Amino acid sequence: MKFLLKIILLILVPSFLLAGNTDIKFNLKFISDFSIGISQDKEGFIWIGTANGLHKYDGISLVNYQQSADGLSSNIAPVVFTDSEGLIWIGTAGGGLNVYDKDHDSFTVYHHDDNDPHSISSDSFLWAVDQIAEDSEGLIWAGTAYGLNCFNKQTGEFTRYLHDPENPESLSHNEVWAVFSDKEGLLWVATRNGLNSFNKETGKFTGYYHDPADPTTLSDNWVYSVIEDSRGDIWVGTQNGGLNSLNKESGHFTHFRSDPDDPDSLHLDEVFFLREDRQGDIWIGRSYSNPIGLERFIPEEKKFILYSHDPENTDSLPGNFVQSFLEDRNGILWVVDDLGPVSTYDRQLPDFHQFSENPSGARGIPSNMLTTIIEDSQGEIWIGTIDSGLIRYNRDSGLFTSYKHDPRDPLSIPHNYVYSVMEDSDEELWIGTNDGRLSRFDRTENRVADSFLNEYTQEAAQGLIQDSADPALFWFGTGRGGMYRFNKNSGEFTQYSHFFGESTSLSHNSIGDIFQDEKGTLWISSLGGGLIRFSKEKESFESFVYDEKDPLSIGSNDIRDIFIDSMGSFWVCTSGGGLNKFDREKGQFVRINKAKGFPTDVLFSINEDHLGNLWITSDVGLIKFDLKTESVVNTYTEDAGLQGNSFSFFPTSSLMTEDGEIWICGSNGVNTFYPDNIQSNHNMPSVYLTSLKQDGEEMDLSSAPERVKRLDLHWNQNSFEFEFAALNYTLSEKNRYAYMLEGVDKDWYYSDEKNFGRFSAIPDGYHTLRIKASNNDGLWNSEGNSIVVYVKPPFWRTLVFRLFLTALIFFVFWEFYKIRLRNIKKRNRILEKSVNERTEELRKINKELVSLSLTDPLTKLNNRRFLDGTIGLDISRINRKFYSWSKNSQRGHHPEDKLVIVLLDLDFFKKVNDLYGHSTGDSVLIEVGEILRSICRESDTIIRWGGEEFLIISRDTENSPELLAQRILDKFRNHSFKTSSDKTISISCSIGMAVYPFLPKFYEKIHWEQVISIADKALYAVKDSGRDGYLHLHASENLSSEDMLEQAVKKIHESVDNGRLGITSNHKNLKGAAFSKD
């Protein structure tokens, strides 16, 4: 229904609004679903919010994130925003606020909760793009269909800001369309009823509203968008009031409205979204109710330019439902059409303009069958065609005019096949047609003034030139009749053709072009007879032909174009022999061909720009050749905006105009360009992994592929497939790649455009996968990207096992040597003894291997061995500080360093195993480990103490132990554990606590293991007092001697009652009697 509505609206939009400009090119990148939001993440990937989930684009493929239990909360995701930490925020229609964390490849969803005032105010975001922003303090601001929200990532809580009719300093309306944080720290909020600025320090909103009596106020109260530009000005888009600019000092608005009488004015008064590009221009989009394309505002000129879809122009926008826009870090402008197309305006792209065939229109070339092209002295372009006569192009008006043969008009051109066009030194225009005629064309009357028939042939003149020494003479070739001279004063033709057996005659009768050098010598391009030099004085010909035995001969006998560059070098384009540099004095050629790395051997025409580059048309694209280095700079193809990859094979089908513009003809039209505007892409591409698979299945990774730094493989699964992408979006199909696995490969494997690879049978151990990439112009990021690949060997290939095996072999040989020296009668006893010794060694080694294990295999928490090996450093550090303190005669308060020891035991855990089985019990223990990890800090140590007991060592904490214990209890009370039968159960815990040093002034008296024992007694006191609680057992400062402290610890129940030991617990009336087990 929504799609149908958009089509109807498109039909109803006035056609004059869709008459867009064509000064820039838009390139369709991909077609998504109904799209709106767009963002670029920290690495450079492009994210699109659509009506069918979230899309990630890498220049090659799209990855779609769909609604799921652990994914997006809704597929309708209009808002996408990337914050300074690289988190991706997604506002959905009805599914709340989502955040995607690449480091964990996971989504977190924030829903509205009527019972939680710190939840988001609404689950619904509007169909708009700028409802999420981040301020300078890292706070996330989210505008919704009902209220504005501030999210603190540290606390995980939202602060709501809602409209209060009784408070004029509250939000002016709950429907928030856009949020923006400016350079001064002010927050700007676009609502359905006015523009708001919010001062975070005062917590007050200032409203800006429309006042019909005041032209300096906001032009319309329904505000869709707000941004701050690079100059510090605030720009506001409204529903029906056009574009507004706010002067923050005066509070006055300047209005930019649509004016049908002003072509440079805003085209429509609805302004749905705004963006500023790095050039300072403002880009404007509309809602799907007004699909007119993309509008550009140039503030310095106060000029608006509209870009719309044109079905006849492939460079125009692919659609007019433009609702969002992004300028990426390389300056590429991304345009999102609500109906799905995502296109770009890439300033890095070569600026090739194209004229395509349009027989019925004056702005299109009448035919694509083109033979020759020239510029006359008046700056007009003349083109010969095979089927449409003579074409004239006026560069001022941009219009084409076609002059064709009319049998009823004797003054029309004699034939529609025009092979040659030339302007002579008298500024008269001559054409050669396929009826053997040379005709002088009157450009004022647009008719043939004179026509001369060649009595020797009816073939068209090819490569028509005027003699530089005698302007009355013209020279031209023909397809089969050789070369001709024409005297325009007498109208006489003279033929030069091949005569068999005469070495000084023309070597071949098929002549495609003629070139005259600075000395007046004629050089003739033959289509089969090589390069021919003609001496006018002797009227003799000399041929330079291909000789397979002579590497200094020309590369092919099929000659296309001849050119002398600004430095005097003589160049020959051939079909089949590449580019040839000719030394006229020595008669020798240097071949620059495909065998030497040239892109192709089939070349057609050649021009030189004022920068010292040759531009050569070929069958694989347009080649830019640097004359200084005599090397190819680039090869431009259809992807870069050319009419095709192959160009016209006529040598006269290209030219460079007086102002430096180059024109080249092909079978799909004409391309024009200024070489200055064809720049190389200097943006070095970053390259990232985009997929890791085994046997075609995606691997279960703990983070997004681009964030993976290490890949662990098992020895019997030592293969993987991988994909990667260079995040260069300028002609990304021309990005090139190379990769290697250090430790396996000796050199890089260059995969060209293939962005995938595979490694199998990878040896054990550590390796490094390295990937590098180049952009479309061959600029390589040599550093690239890398990840560590570790293949875990089987135990028999480990270093320990090999050392053991080596020692064992040595021992066996040594024993064998001793046995040979001993008496045969003692052999059995000695052998038995050696076997026993080896067995004992194996037992000891196994025992050592077991002792190396520091991790609990079930919960992956540390175990007691880990604590034994690490706590000594903490105890030493604390004792040193207390020792220094105790020796200071002016000592003050004791150091705050301490170790909080928390001992936790699950209540009634045996019942869990009895009722639900040990698999459920194991699952509960694993979940308990995860709960403790989520509560504790990274500096804390969590130990599985044994069975259902867990020990926490908390270091350098300013918080009280009771606060940590209460957080653990609350977490357990609010947590439901799943059984193996998918039921949920609740489990409580009991907690005992003590602190090391137990008493600061006698800090060494009570060992840390005794402190754990004290915490254990506190734990069981909680157990005996009803469970589900905590108890902190601590020493009183009135313990005046070490002996009193030692006795207090030994007799805890008495010491609690007489006050020598204190307790803190959430159980009421807990006395020393609870310590029944001293």
C-alpha cells in the first residue's frame, strides 16, 4: 500500500519540478528494500536502515541483519547512527532502541517500560533519519514519537524529557523529528510544534515558534530537520515553511522559500532532511509525500539546484524519493531513495561526459555510427557518420544538427556516408562521402557549395588533409584504391596505387589515414602494408613493415594512427602490434605492447594533452600514457563513465580542441573530457575481513569479522575460507587484492578482483594471515590488515611431547648401552628397574601437567591453583605498604589497600541435581560464573572454590564489601535459571566476607588463608541463620594485642558477643551463637 501511494505521488508531482540538473553524475550502487537511514561506521562500512532490517555494505555485497530473538527487535529500522566509540544505534518503528556492538557481534535492545522511569519514553521512532545524536560528553540523545531521551552508557539509564503544558521551558512537543548537538554544547530538537534548544546545565528548553506578525521568526512550526553548518549557522527544515537559517545571537530567522518566478529559489517548501558537505553546500531531501529528487543549496550564491531522475539520462538520480544523504570520509556523497536505490555522487570519479544516440532529440547525438570528428576555427564540432550524414555540434547551445542527403535537393550533401571532414586554411569545410565525391560545405547556408567527383573511384576519401606547403593540394586515402591528390583550384584528382614488382610504388592500396610532419613529409597508415613514407619530390614510397625476425621492426602492418608529440617523438598506433615509437633517422621502432605490460595491442587513435600525457583509444578502454616515464598511468573503461570499453577503429574518430577538451567516439556515443579533471584516486583503502567460514558454513565468532584479531583452529579442522573487502567505494569493482599466510606462503598471492581465499592443511602453530588491497587507481595499502591464525596441534606434536620423546629415546639407548656392559644374568632385574623408573617419570610428568591447569573446566573460572600462584604478589604489596606505615613515627590513618574476600555458596544446590539432574546443575554453575563476571570488575579475581562454592578477591575498591554482596544477592533474586526441560527455577546464595589485613595494626598476624577461613565461618553463620544473605566478619579496633586478636579469631562466637569481633549482615539479630562451628 505504501509503495502504491508513492507511485501515485510521483505521478502527481508537477513535471516542472522534475526537470533536474545534469552537471553531476549519480551512480547506482545497489538496490535495497524501502530505505531511509544511512551511516558510516568506524571502519568505513556503510549501514542502511530499511523496512526490512539493517544492511551493511562493503562495496561488494550486502549483509542483512533481521529481526530475531538475539538480533534486531524490529525489521523496520529508519534511524541508523554511529557514535564515537563505534557502536551502531538503530531506531525502530515499534521495537525500541537497538545498539549493535561489533566487538561482541551482538545487539542490545532498550524497550519502553511503564514501570521503569529510567527506560526509554517510547518504542517508536518516526520515519525520519536524524533522531539520534551524540553530544561532546558521549551522551546519546534519542528523539521518539513520544518524547526526547538522554541515555547514559555508564549507568544504562534514560532520562526522559516530555512536553509539559504547564511549563513553557519544557519540550515544545513530544513528537521529535530530529536531534542535533552543536559545537557549543547546545542540543537542538526539531518537533511537530517548534524548534527547541536545550541547555544541559540548566535543564531548560528554549522554544522557537512561528509568529505570522514577525517575519524574523520561524516560518513554520512543524520542524523536520535541524543542523549546524561549518560556519556555525543553524539550518532548519520545515514541513511547509521552506528552509530557515537561524542567527543564534539575535534569535532571528532568515527564510528561503519556493518562488516559481525564481529558478534559483527553493523548489518546494517542504524540507525533510538537511546535510552539509565538506564544500559547505547544503543538501535537501523531501518526505515520500513529495518525491522531487535531491536539492543542493549553495549558501554563498543563495542558489538552489535540483537533481531529479531522468529516464533518458543514465547519470541522473535513479529515483526521486530521496530522504537521506551521507558524505563519507572520502568525500563520496551517498543518496538513499526511499524506494530502495542507493546511489553515489563521487567527486573522485573521472569526469567523462557522454553524448548518447538520440535520433529524435537535439541534445543527443543523431547516430552512434561515427567515422571522423574535427573542431573548426569557430569552435564548432563536426562529425562524420556512416548513416546520418554530417553532424554539427554547437558548444554554446549544446545542440546537435544533422545534415543529410535529400534526393530532392541537389544542394544537400551527396551521400549520408561521410568518411572525412576537414577545414582548410581558407576556413572552408570539406567532406568526403561514399560516392567518390569531395564537397565544399557552406556553413552559412548549410548546403553544398561545390562538389568534385573522383573519376578513379566511388570510394570515400579517408584521412583527408591539406598540404602544408601547397594549400591548393589535398591528400586522402581510400579503402581499396590507394592514395589520391586533389587540386582544389583545378578540381583534378591524381591516383597513387600499388604496382606489383615496383618497390617505389605504394605498398598497399588500403589507406586509412595520412599524416604530414613538420618537414612536409607524408606518412601513410596502410591497413596491411605497414607504415609508408612518401617523398613528394621523388614521388616515391618507402615501406616499414613487420618482420618477426627483427625486434626493431614495426609491431604490425595494420596501421591506425600516426602522431608526433610535443617533444618530437614519433608514435604509431597499430591494430595487433600495440604502440610503437619510431626513430625516423635510424628507421627503427621500439615496441610497447602487451608482452611488455601494455593493456592491449589493438589501438585506434591518439591525442596529447598539455600535461604531457597521451590518450589512446583501444579495444579495452581509454589508455592514459605518461610521456616522461613512457608508462601507462591508467586504463579507463565503461565503469569510469565511458561509452564502452571499445572505441571507434577509425583513426580520425578523436580530437583535442583548442581549449584542451578531448573528444572520442565509440559505438555507444561520444565521450568528452578535460584531462585536468581526470584525477587519480589518492585515498588509500582500508581492507577488512568480511567473512570467515569452514566448509562453507560461517564460523561462530565472538565479534564481527572485521574486528577478529585471532582465529583458533584444531589440528583436524585446519582449513578455513575467508572473504575481504577494500573499503574504497570509488569504482570498487576495480579494487585489487593480495593475501598470504605467513608461515605457509613465501610470497603474496595476487587475486586481482577476487575478494576471497581459502587455506587448507595448515601446519600446527602460529601463523599470520595478511591481506592488502589497492584502490581503483592501483594505490596499494601495503600495510593492509592481519589476524593471527593458531592451529592447535595434537598432543603427540607438541613441544613437550617431543622433548619427552627425545629424552625417552636417549634414556632407552643409554640403558641399552649399560645393559650390554652388564652381566646377562642382571639384565632382567635392570630392565625391570628401568621400566619402573620410566613409569614413575611418566606419573610425575602427568602430575606436573595436571598441576599446570589453572582453570576450572566447567565454568572457565580460575581455580585454587591459580589463587595460590597469584595472591602472593597482592599480599606482598599490601604488607609492604603497612610495614612502611607502621615504621613511620608520625603515621596517620593506615593505608586503604585491602583485599575483600567474598565466599559464596549456592543454597540447596543438592536439590537441583536431585530434581533436575547434573546437566542442569552444571548449567546453573556456568550461569553463576557469568553472573559473577557481569558484577565484578576486571581487576577482581573470581575462583570456583569447589562444588557450588565461589570465592571473589576484590582489589583496591572504595566501595564497602556489603555493597558488592548486596549486588550479588539482588542479581540472584532477579535471575531465573533454566533447567534441561526448559523450566525456570530460582536459586539463592549465602555469602561470607572478611578483609585482609584483618586488623591493620597487626597486619601480619592473621594469614590470608585464615581470612578465607573467617569468611567461610561467616558464610556458614548465614547458612545457619536462614540462608539468602550476607555476613561481614571484621575485627574491632579495641583488640590491643596480637594475642587478643589470635584468641578472638579462634573463639569467634565469644568474640562476637563481647564486641572484639564485629559483624555486618542483612540478617537481623545475628549473634555469636550463629558461629556454632569455631
